[in-house]
Amino acid sequence: MLVTTSTNLEGYKVTDQLGVVRGITVRSRGMGGNFLGGLQTILGGKNSIYTELCEQTRQEAYELLILHAQQIGANAILSMRYDANEVMQGVTEVLAYGTAVKVEKV
């Protein structure tokens, strides 16, 4: 699967636009993660606990995005973006979305 944040893909021609695809996941921090993340916040510097949680969440949303695109027959995703919203305190939704297309090499 070719994925780009651009509106086009260099060296490829869009042959079919299949619509918007998305991958969404909702995550919450556990008590252990909150405790350790809180300690790192107090000490300052890079917060590896929350960084890892964010990276895992974005990766899961990205993989779900690709799965959705594959299910509708796409071989590329254009204009890929991430969005995140707090659903409630400590619970965050991460959305990966873009335009599913079929492309062929030119």
C-alpha cells in the first residue's frame, strides 16, 4: 500500500478514486501508565511512557486505515492525516484518514 500526505503520488496516475478511508482507535491510560508517566512529568524531560502510548495508538490507527483501504480495493492512499480528540478525561480517540485510490505507474 502506497501512503502519502500529498495530494498526488509522483510517478503514478490515479485511475480510480474510491473515497475516504479511515482507521480509528480509542485508548485510555492505565493506572500504572498514569503513575509512571506522572513521575516522568515531575522529573521533566522526555516522557517515554506517554510517547510510547501515543506511538502505539497512531500505529494502530494507521494499520486500520490501510486495512480499510485494502477492503475496498485501493492500492494507495492520498492526503493521509491524523486527528486526535479527547473523548473523556484520560480517553483519547486517534483517527487516521485519507483518500483511497487506485494508481498505476506511468
